[in-house]
Amino acid sequence: MKILVCISNVPDTTTKITFTDNNTKFNKTGVQFIINPYDELALTRALEITEKLGGTVTTVTVGLIDAEPSIRKALAIGANDSVRINADPIDAFFVAEQIAEFAKSENFDLILTGREGIDYNSGQVCGLLGEFLNITSVNIISKIEMEEGIATMERDIDGGKEKLSCKFPFVASAQKELAEPRIPNMRGIMAARTKPLKVIEASNSLNTSETIGFELPAAKGGVKLISVEETAKLIDLLHNEAKII
């Protein structure tokens, strides 16, 4: 089983967000970056599959050199090797296009992504990869098992769960129930230093999007505390001030 896991480098959820260049670029100064949590779940499940069935796990990241600490963590968790496509991840279309170009000649049986990045929450890479590679894409899976060349998966749908099966190769995106994240141990951290991390240049691509500007949400207003006995006052405020009833 030859598995490719797509890893993105995202700001930690505790990051204080600011922008530069007239609010058109995210300010990376002083920001702690991590592996996208959903991608980390995909990596863990890929490792579980290869530990059971045999095979290799490769990670691929579209990013500049500052993404390498996250890539090394993926290697420390257990990936066999990694590829960094040397480019700024402009948008989901660009990222998927670059990964697809790399994957075309590698004959991966399975490609796993996270359901979405926690930075822009777009959730587009899985479907775009399926289109670019002309293979099936299955979005947001919470279970995956392999048997006799067929993958059986489960995902949440409105009102219940859906079970489906798929032949290889295909691409799927990971939901939080798919696996429990692994913490790298010292042996893994030491081994990661010598595992292959290949850097390749991005292929030519059209720029399909433009960032016009970012805006922070409005600051939270003050809170009014109403005594439990003052029901009429609460209703009046909700109706006349908040205008939500």
C-alpha cells in the first residue's frame, strides 16, 4: 500500500491574527505554526493502515522553507519520507494543482487529506485532487478499512451515517473521528533527522485568485446582566435594543 498524505502548515489556534501590506497579507511575525490537525489525523490513519497491511507513507506539503518544522514532525510521527513543493500556498486550487502534478507519476494507491485547513477552512483540496488526477474523491470520512483491494468507508450525513466502498486509487479527506493523533517519541524525533525530505520546484501555474483584503471581526460589545426576576426588562431589551425577537 503506497499512501500519500497532504500536510499543510497552519497557524496555531491561539495565534493573534494581524495583517500587513494594507491588510492584504497575513502577518507571520511571531506566529507559531503547526501541522493542520485534520491532516495529522489523516497521517495517523495512513500509518495504521501500513502497519497492518504493509507499505509506505509519504507526505507532501506546498510551502516555503518555514514549513519544514511541521514536515519534520510528520516524519517524527512515522512518515517514511516527505516532499516539499517549494512555493507559497496561494490558494486551494494552486495547492491541489501542484500536489496533483507531483502525484501523477508516483502511482499512489491512496491519497489522504484533512477535511479542511483551520486557517481558511476551505475544504476544497480533496475534491480538486480527484478532478486533477481523474480519480474518485470521497469527502469527510470518519472510518476507513481495507479488504481485498476494496476500501470501505463511513461518513456522517444529515440524519445518520453513510457507508460506501471504493476501488483504488482514490482520494479521501479525514474527519476528526478517523484516528487519534500520535505524539512523536524521542526515537521518532531522532529518526526524522535522517529521513528523506525532498524539495521540488513548483510547476508553472496560472494565478486564479487575488486577495483584495482581510477584515477582523467587530470587537465584542459589553455584556448587560439582567436579574432573573426582571423578565419584562430582558424581553424589552431583546426586542427593542438587540432586535432579535
